[in-house]
Amino acid sequence: MKRILISLLVVFSFGALHAQEWRDENRYHDPFDIYFGPTVGVAASNMTEYDGKFKFGPEIGAFIQTYFCNHFGMSFELNYSREGTRDAWQSFQPDRAGGPYDYSMDYINTIYKMRYYPMHRMNVFLGFKFGVHINASCTLDGKSTDIKGALRRRAGHIIGGFGYELDKLNIEAYYCFPISHLRNSESETGWRALRDAKENVFMLTLGYRIKIY
């Protein structure tokens, strides 16, 4: 996934070198233009405290986006994603064979992004992702266990990434840095199973932009 992000950054940088100079008379965004549209994509995630592989899950949602001027804008998103890790072994109990586990967690997310446009169509952004668990399970030896009660109700991430707007399409890639533990601090089961585990997430999405104002 890191290689994909690096490759996309190289492509966008190459495009910047050949882009037409961005002048006011050649503006791409007018202040307070508003766009709305659906998004689809993939979430690649894994968990700290476990030696596991990335779990790939769907991302489906919608966004609304506006611009303050040529160079700055913001967006709000609401989406569903499936995250977790697979083929994972506990690293906090090396004297005990714990695994391989498959963690699967379904979220409803709200995502806030502040955008800067250094060139005509490309933007870089920072923001926050707040997720609420709607389902969570752990599978071991073919047996699935509901662990929703062992998790925090909400999960928070700081996000950073870049996007490219091409006519009505919007391509984005970003990393979600965890700012909260997964476990419920009041759950003994959560402590035994997760300790201080957090969740790293990469997102790659494609959006369809519809101008509504």
C-alpha cells in the first residue's frame, strides 16, 4: 500500500511539472461552489500489538465539498468501511501461541478534510476520521466470536493524503493515523485480547462529483 501511495505521488508530481500555470483568469474553483457525490474504494488496515497481514475491505459512502478560493477547500464525508487484520499473531504474549486471528470490524465513519490546492487539479489534505463500531468479530480456528462489547464505541484517526480531480471524478489516497486504542477500558476481555492495540488504515477511493451549487 505504501508503494501505491508513492507511485500515485510520483504521477501527480509529474503532472504538476507539465501543468499550465494557474492564474485567476484560468481558475478551476469558484468560491463556495458545492459538489456532492458517492464514493467507493478499498480500506487496507492492520493492528498494532499483532503480527498480521493487511485486511482489505470495502469503503462505500458519500461526500459534500466546497471551496473558499482557488487554493483552499473543505469536505465532509459519511461512509461505511470494513477494517481489521488477518493471519495475525499476538506479539504481547510471546510465550503463548496466540493465533492466527482474523479481526473484522465494521464502521460508520464521519470524515472531515481541509484541502490545499498547490496546482490546478491536485490537492493535499489533513483532517479527522471518527468511526463508530456497528459490528466486530474475531475468528480463530474457524470459530467466530462477537467482540463488539470489548471495543471502544468510537475510534479516532488523524488523516493525511492527496487527491486529484479529473472532470467529474475524484481520486484520493490517504493514511489514517490512530489516536485511540481499540479496547474498551472497562472490559477485561478487551484487555486480555487487545492490550494497547490500535488500528492503522490506508484508504484509496474514487468519487463522482455532481455540482449542486
